[in-house]
Amino acid sequence: MASPFRSDILKGKVTLITGGGSGIGFEIATQFGLHGASIAIMGRRKQVLDSAVAALRSLGIWAFGFEGDVRKQEDASSVVESTFNNLGSLDILVNAAAGNFLVSAEDLSPNGFRTVMDIDSVGTFTMCHQALKYLKKGGPGRNSLTGGTIINISATLHYTAAWYQIHVSAAKAAVDAITRNLALEWGADHDIRVNGIAPGPIQGTPGLSKLAPEEINSKIREDMPLYRIGEKWDIAMAALYLSSDAGSKTLWSRLLELQKVNL
Ligand code: HXC
């Protein structure tokens, strides 16, 4: 599908994407790269990172892969530093790393619950926290007026309830809360624009293949308002819009302005 955006819309922007080696994260890496951004992807598996970086470079995208687990603060710190040192700045952080498996609440151990909270929620906060120094206005590689951008990927499971996904629902609800609170605090204090995208079921992702085998996919399609499952491209285009200058006065930053007026 042709992009509705200019191909240089992210020219010169350095983007770090957790979970960028596969699924939605990889599509965001690809589309951001095709729109001018330099890309750093973070993931636990070297082989996945290597082949993702090779695929990005074959498209002419300036890309690096950095191994790390978002659950480990030292990994988060070293990947953020490596991004800055190798690419010269850090303008956009996309938190797309997530863990998931289907299990009933009865069979889920507290450690299983904690594991997904650690990856999705604590991992997202840890990455934001480590990146703050570079994303805030006046930070290294940045002018004194303009901060960077954060995009957190959550889900829609927790808006209602979902079978065998209590851990993921709780974790993604926390991600949405992190997004709102950082948008408020870091928008006001540091000019960092923080937005979230909550995808429903998305075709061709590890999440969907794990959670819903092909036989169930056709049933999901029937439940969708558009009778189709979302595409990774849809999410990447939303992320692109929110990261671009076109998205700079939207959503939370607008809300923040209104709040200031009301105060
Ligand atoms: C029950 C499980 C389990 C399973 C792990 N656990 N897998 N419990 N069923 N299938 C429990 C373990 O028993 C253990 O608890 C605890 O979780 C930690 O397990 P480990 O294997 O030691 O953890 P780890 O190796 O760190 O792996 C964590 C992982 C991860 C979450 C399983 O490897 C993983 O899933 N990676 C895949 C990433 C993925 O699928 N990404 C897509 C996300 S999709 P005990 O008590 O035994 O010690 C997404 C979209 C959602 O987010 C929306 C979709 C519509």
C-alpha cells in the first residue's frame, strides 16, 4: 500500500523501537525507515535482530540492532546509550516489546502474571525513564525548546475482558496509564509528546498466531466492524502520524493546553 505521507516526513529523526525485530515493531521500523528515520531496534534474540537489520538495510534504511531485555534496567540503559552513541541522537522511542501466552487465570502462576507485567508495563516505564535524558528539550543532541516523542503500543483487551488474558489485560491497562501520566508530566515539564496506540487483532503478528490460530481468525473477522483483521501497516501509519510534525499538536498535547487554559 502506498503511504499517504511524504517520504521525508521523519528525515533526520533517530528512532529506537523495542521489540523491533518482529511483528508490529518491525513494521514500524520499516515504515519509519522508509520515511527518513534512522532506526535502532532492541530485542532479546540476536538472530531475529540480525535478520531484521539485514532486511531494513536492504531497503536502504540506516539501521542497527541492539540486544537487550526491557526487564533489565542495565540493558535498557546500555541500549539507549548505544543508540545515542551510534546514531547521534534519540528523537523517538517506540515501546512495542510484549510478552504473551494463553492461560486461564486459574492456571496462571503469580510468577507468570508478574513476567508479563514486567515485560509490558515495567519494561515500558523503564525504557521511557532511561530515554528521558535524551528526549527532554535541551537534552544531548536536542535544542532547548523541542522535546522528542514516545509511542507506547498497548491493546484493546482490557477495555472489556478477554478469555485467558488476565495478565496481558492488566499489563496493557498499565501501559495506557503510563502513557497518560507521562503525557501529562513530561509534556508539561520537558515538551515530550507521549501517545499510545491500542491495536486490536493484527494480521501476521506473533501475538495473533499465538493467540488465535487461523480457524479462529475467520470468526474474529466476522466480529470486526470492517469484516477484516487489522494490518501491521495500519498501526505503522498511525505511529508515523503521531511521530511526525503533523501530529505535534494532537491528542495529549492539545489536552494539556486545554488543561492549562482551564487552570
Ligand atoms: C502458563 C506460562 C507460560 C504458558 C510462561 N509461563 N509461559 N504459564 N502458560 N504458556 C510462566 C512460567 O510458568 C513461569 O512461571 C513464568 O511464566 C515465566 O516463564 P519463563 O518461561 O521463565 O519466562 P521467559 O523465558 O522470560 O518468557 C516469558 C514469555 C516470553 C512471556 C513466555 O518468552 C514470550 O511470550 N515471548 C513471546 C513474545 C510474544 O508473544 N509477543 C507477542 C505479544 S502479543 P512459574 O510460576 O512457572 O515460574 C501482544 C498483543 C496482545 O502483546 C493483544 C492480542 C490481541
